[in-house]
Amino acid sequence: MTLYNDLILRFAEPADCDALFKLVKALAEYEKLSHAVTGNAVALKEHLFGSQKYVEAILAEYTGQAVGFALFFHNYSTFLTKPGIYLEDLFVLPEYRRQGIGEALLTKIAQIAVQRDCGRLEWSVLDWNEPAIAFYRRMGATILDDWRICRVSEELLYQLGSKK
């Protein structure tokens, strides 16, 4: 069963930030990373709609309730000399999965990438998240086994940034 007839996908608006941040916390809980959530809806709103816009979000609504989201930003491929889209998060509440919402969100982000003449759409997936990996493969994604994510954060980021 799909919810396409009653599903609304739209760009998030400032009034959506509380609902959007609740979905972020639900994602963190699903990924067993609730302890890593240190942000808040106010900061999210500033990054989505402030003078310096860092991210964009698509909200999935079913019967007026926020049930999923996709949060993304632009990156750049020097090899393609084209912008790309990095999908930071794609999440659907567990009780609404397997109804076409994730597919609709991913398709919407792909359409945005095509409209903006992007060369790629990329994202990461946790290696234990077999349902998501299977879903992404069904959607045509290639899982890049030979690439690893590198990260410097928190105290180590400040240490690196303060080197002269």
C-alpha cells in the first residue's frame, strides 16, 4: 500500500522546525545515537532560514502530520566540475515505512538535483542498516565499498583549526 494520494512533499518552512527537529531526534533514536544529538530546533531553523543558509529540507506530511524528511545541501565535484547534492538525512517514522514515502523523498531530491544541473546525489548509510542498504540498492544506488568517511569534530576540530 502506498500513501501517494494523501502524501504531501514540500520544502520545510520556518514554522516546521519543531516538527522537523522531532524527526531528527527520532532518526537519532533509530540509529542508536540519541546521545549524539546536541543541537536544537532553534539552531536548525537558523541554518535552514537564517542569513547564511547551510541546508535545505523536504518534509513529508501524511494527513497533516510530519512523518518523514530529507535534509540536504550542495557539494561540488571537481572531476565533473558540477555541483552535487549531499543527502545528510533521509528518514521516515517506522510506522509509515514500506508505504512509498522514502521512495517519494529520494525521488524528490533526485528531481531537485536534475533541475539544478547537479552531477551527483550522494549520501552515507550505516553499515549495519541492512534495510536501508537494500532500499537504496533497489532505488539504483551504488554502495561505494572503497571509500571511507573521514571526520574531525568537536575538540579535535578546534585543535586542528587553531594550528598555525
